[in-house]
Amino acid sequence: MADNTSMTTDQRNIMKFDPKAHEIALSTEDLHVFYGKSEAISEGDLQFERYKISALIGPSGSGKSTYLRSLNRMNDRIATVNGKIMYRGLDINSNDIDVYEMRRHIGMVFQRPNPFAKSIYENIAFALRQRGMNNKQELDEIVERSLRQAAMWDQVKDDLNKSALALSGGQQQRLCIARAIAIKPDILLLDEPASALDPVSTSQIEDTLLELKQNYTIIIVTHNMQQASRISDYTAFFNLGKVLEYAETGDIFTNPKVDLTNDYISGNFG
Amino acid sequence: MNAKRADKLATGILYFVAGLVVLILVALLGYILVQGVPEISWHFLTSPALAFEAGGGIGIQLFNSFYLLFLALLISLPISLGAGIYLNEYAPQNTLTGLVRTTIEILSSLPSVVVGLFGYLFFVVQFKLGFSILSGAFALTVFNLPILTRSIEEALANIDDNQREAGYALGLSRWETVTKIVVPAALPSIITGVVLSAGRIFGEAAALIYTAGQSAPALNFSDWNPFNISSPLSPMRPAETLAVHIWKINSEGIMPDAKAVSAGASAVLIIAVLLFNFLARWLGKRLYKHLTAE
Amino acid sequence: MDKIRASLLKKSVATKIERRGKILSLSCLALIIVVVFLIFYFVASRGLATFFENHINLWQFLSGTQWNPGTTGTNGQPAVGALPMIVGSFLITILSALIATPFAIGTAVFMTEISPKRGAQILRPVTELLVGIPSVVYGFIGLQVVVPFVRNTFGGSGYGILSGTFVLFVMILPTVTSMSADALNAVPRYYREASLALGATRWQTIYKVVLRAAIPGMLTAIVFGMARAFGEALAVQMVIGNATLLPQNLVSPASTLTSILTMGIGNTVMGSLQNNALWSLAMILLLMSLVFNLVIRYIGRKGKLNNER
């Protein structure tokens, strides 16, 4: 098998959607990402369907996080991103796009929970107030709704004025999800949101994401293959800065077309 | 054998040296407090100084020190905050930024007497502010800017980048993220830095003798209109501070009880610096607790 | 749908805030830089006038031993010889650093290597506190304690280089100690463990491993202390005697650049040679502070290189 490796790396199987049957929320075309001179993403072209969960999997260093962070231009200052990121018919990877406005529609939740050193209430209300929403009643409603959607309202409704940093790790991460959806984005990007959490918190977060799918397009990076198979509709397999396979999750996990995908999901490397 | 003996000998010497240093430092503190504290009384702290007879106080000088401190912080804090933010959040990592940092470092290492002389040329003479509170406050600002900028920059740098990313991901601009999230999170260490720098300003004399002046005209403490020259708030009056006072009465040698007054004033200075130190630690801890848990 | 599309192509509030904030913070930084240049410009414009307007020879200024700018010296030129002050400044700086160094390093080693617990609990807070003591207080104590002590022990008036050295020694001791302790603390733990594991005694470990690794940091501490000593004005002025004579011994009244500056600026007329000559002294101070800065930088860069190797 050893002499097959060179051949297998050229193997690729990337699904394209029929635009008539599927609504595409976000897609990338000819995306390349460089850190200085070294290329982190050499080929990563995917389409993401609206109101579905798409998972990005792959070994560490495969470029899946870099790819995700490029989608709402969180990499702007640390990397060079070439290529198109299409959203609502616009290439959002261009200078004409107001990047701050764009991020209100493409939100993000990070690997390590990062609540602000503020109260639980302020964590959610802060960004809204910053954009001029000062109606107390309206803010109260949004805070409650967001916390409910993140399945933590009942636990914290009496402690809204307590510091968010006093929450447990799992609660902090759900607060971060609540904070992200409070500004009603279109698309939610999640970068290994459960990797720092215990199994119970992880499964709660997964339930939350399955709930949110009704209103949000979700793209999630995970190194946990069970997680990808449990919650996602589509899965993309990244290796060495390239997408090697993108298909319906069921297909990827039961019948991968690319040898390396098979090796990875059966635990042979990564 | 030999190595062991050398080890014992060296340890003994180190104990001796450290002990000696502690002795010197403790004697220093003890001397000031023992000589000075008995001089401190309500009368001493509140009555004006007397030039040619004994029994004067340090009331006006004490007020001047605090007023100058307040003004200097009022001017230097926003500037340092802005500069610290730019350096830590915006400045690209290139040669120019390196040069800017070097320039600030040079400013912080300038002898305070040079800062005072510049203040004299620039504020007192060039801008015709005369020996005044305002000139003094500006000189202290120049003296304080590099230190405060540095400590604010450090405080900001210690805040985890994930706080910034959280702000950006919500569509907030960098400026909003820094001023509303990063600065509040760094507040405990910023406050500590400010209070520590306040201690330095409070005891500074060399930068002030040719800017705020060496005389403390009588003040009318019932007149709080800053536009009247005898008002304590008037920014245009000359204002000898406590530290300048100690220097002046010792180098002039007219005041008959100069030694007692200096001892008392020194003790007040030391106690103030001590208080600033404790305040800095306490406030920092307190605020940090407040931020992380309720 | 279209609303979002349109909003993406417009400048958002956040973008406007961002631009304003960036400009605001940049101007703060620019202001500080401008101040530094103003300081250099103003001091230099006055200090250079001695040479360009009053046509004093630079060499004569640096090497002359008579300082009385109002009068003409033995050579028929105005007496603006700054050598006594230059020598005075360097002498007290070097002497006080020489005395302070062994004490500071010894204490720092004690604090970090011999008794870290006591070091952290007592010594460190005390030294850090003493760094903040105002220099006039040091001057006052010098006047009350050091000058009489020197007078009684060595004779003379008690004012002079020796008293100045003692005062500066105590003044820079806390600074040098706490910076040296930082340098020692920065030496990685495994250096010590490796050395002790090889059977070296504690002293051998300290002397051969820890101190050696901390050399750049400790040199920085010493130079930093010297810069502070060189620039100190009032504490020195109070105990040195302020006689503009080349110091013949350590107990005769002498002067430093800073002491003559503090005494003279208020008593001379702006624009006169007497005044310009004082600004030339200030310029020397400014340049020396640059030199100290460069040295610290050089040590820092060297230390980094050595550690990388």
C-alpha cells in the first residue's frame, strides 16, 4: 500500500449543490490563505446550505480552523486571504464590504469560552447597546430569548447581574452562543466549541445546535468525529490545507470515497 | 570538602550582606518616621509655613502637592491611555514603531531635572505661564507620560486576545472592543499603575522647582473661584509643593526649625508614598475580584 | 434580504467609530513623540548657543577647570570650564554604583536563591517600596546623618563627593536590587536543577550557573542605577557642597552637572552667557541619558543573542 500514498493524496470528492434544489447561504471560490509566505489553505472550495449544519473535520494542522476563521474575516490581520467568499451574491472578501457589518450577519463562537468580564446580562446586551438599542424592555426580551435558545435561561435567570466569569466552562460557552445569536446573525461559525468541555456540557451544546438549526446556518469545526456524525448534515474532510472530501455526513462516515478520509475516520491517523 | 566549605562561607556572606542591606533600609525608614512623626500634628498639617520663625506648618504645600498631582493625572491619563491603546492595539510591528517605543523609553529615562528645565523654557518662558500650577502640572505630565503609557500598554497586553476576538465576532470595531471590553478588563492593573505613578509624582521636586516655583503665597481657602489669584484652585499662582519645600528650607537655611519641619514633611511624604503603594495593591485586587466574580 | 446586502456595502457606524478612535489614539502617541523632540530641540538650542553665539571653544568647555561664566579666566576667555562638574558627576555615579553593586547583587541572590520565602515576604516589598521614596527625603537624611558622619570621621565640612556617593548608594540600592532579583528570577528553574543534580553545591550553582545566566539582566540593573545616579539633582545638590572646583579629594566640597544647574538657572538672565553655559550642562545631561539608554539596549540585545545560542 505504501506506494499508493502519492496517488491517494490526489483523490478528491467534493459535492456541489444543485442551486435549484438547495439554497446556498455561503460559499468559497478559489480560496487560498497564507501566513506570511507559507500557504495554510491551498484549495478549499465549499458550499454551505442554508439551515443545515456543516461540519469541518480533519487532523490538527489540516487548515479547518483557518478556513473557518477566514469566512468572517477574523484572519484579516494575521493572514492573507485570496479568493472569493460569496454571501448574498456579494464577495465579502473584498474591500468594498464593511467588515464590521458583515460580522453581525456571520457570527462566531470560539474554541475557548470567552465571555467578557461583565455581568451575564451585559455580555448579551452590550453589543446591541453599542449599535444603539437602548430600550430596556427590548433588551430584556432579547437577553431572555437568547439565553432560552442557548438552553441556560432557567439556570441563570436569577443571576443575570453576576459576573459571567463566575460561570462554569460549559455555561460560559453557552453564554457565548447566546451572545452570538442575540444579534441575530444569518450564519453561525463555531470553532471546536466543545473541545474544552466535559461530556455532559458537550451534549447540551450539541442539543442546542440542533435546536438552532431551524433558524441559523451553522458551520462547525470539530475534531470529534462522533460529534460531526451526531449533529451535522454535511461533512468536509480537510487534510494539509485542502478539502479532500465533502458529502452528506452519512455518506462520509459509512462510505467515504477518498482513502485518506477512510483512514482518518477509522482512526488510522490524525 | 573544599566546595562544601566554600558553600558555607558564601552562604554566610550572603546572609551578612542581605542583613546589612535590610539594616540600612530599615534604619532609613525608621529614621524618617522616628524623627518626623512626632512633628506631625493637625496644626502642622494645616497651617501655612513661616519663613523666619519657628512653628510654621506645611498646610499650603500639602494642598499644592495634591492639587498638582490631581491636575497632572487629569492631563496625563487620557493621553497615556490613547498612546497605550495605539501602541498595543494598532501599531504595526515595524521599524517605525520600534523607534517610537525607543523615543518613549528615552523620555522615561530623562533626569527629572531636565524635564523641569524644559518645562521652564517651554511653559514658563515660551508660553508665558510663569511659575504656576499650570506650568508645574504640565512638567509633571511630561514626566509621567512615558511611565503611564508603558504601564497601560502592559496592562492591555495582558488581556487575552480571545476577549478581542469576542468583540470582533459581534461586529464591533476594534476601537469599541478596546475601549469597552479590553480597557475595562485591564482596569485593575491600569489603576494600580496610575496610583503607583501618583506616588512618584507626589514626591517629585526637581521637575517642579523651576515650573511650579518655590514660593507658596497665602491662600484664601474660602474663595473657590479658580480665576482669583488667591483662590486655592487658581491655576496661575506659584505653588511650592511639599517635596520642593523640604529642598528649599534645607538649602536656604533661614528657617530656625528647618530640621523639624523637614523631618515632619519627609515623614508625611513617606507615609503618603506608603499609602499610595497600599492603595494601589488593594484597589487592584479589589477591582479584579469585582470583575471576575460578584 | 436586500437590506442586508445594501448594509454590507455602506460604511457602518462601527467603521466610522473605528476611524475616529484610531486617529484619536494616534494623536495621543504623536503628542508624546513631539514632546520628546521639543525637549531635545529646546535644550539643544540653548545649550549650543554657548558655542555658536558666544563662540566658546567646545574643547575649552569640556576641559576647562574654571567655572565662573560672568568673568574672564586666566586665558582672557570667559571662564566656562565644565570639567569640575563633569568629573564630579562621573565620580559620584561610578563610586556609588561600585558600592551598590555587591550589596544589591548579594541581596538579590539572597532573596531569590537562599531564602526565597523571606525574600518574597519581606525583602521584595521593602525594596520596591524604597524605590518610591522621594529623592529630597534622601537628600534630607544625607544632610542630617551622612554629612555630620563624614565631617566627624574624615574632617572637613562633610560636604563633598563622599557624602554624595553615600546618599546615591542608598538611593539606587533598592532599584538595582529589585531589578537584579528580577534578572535572577528569570533564570529558568531547570538550570538550577540540572546543576544541583550534577552534584554541585548551592554556591557553585549560584556562582557558575545562575549568576552567569543573569549577567545581562544584572548589568542592565547596574546601568539603570547609574543613569539614575547621574541624573539625580536635589539629593546630591543638598550634600555635595556645590563648589565648582575640581575635586582634590573625596571630602572637599565639589559639584555635579545637576547640582550647578539647580542652583544656577534661577539666578541667571535668559540669553546671557552665564545662562547659556548652564544649558550646555543640561545638554551634557541629556546626551549622557541617551548614552545610558544605548548601553542598556546594547546589553539587552547581547543578552538575547547569548540566550539564543
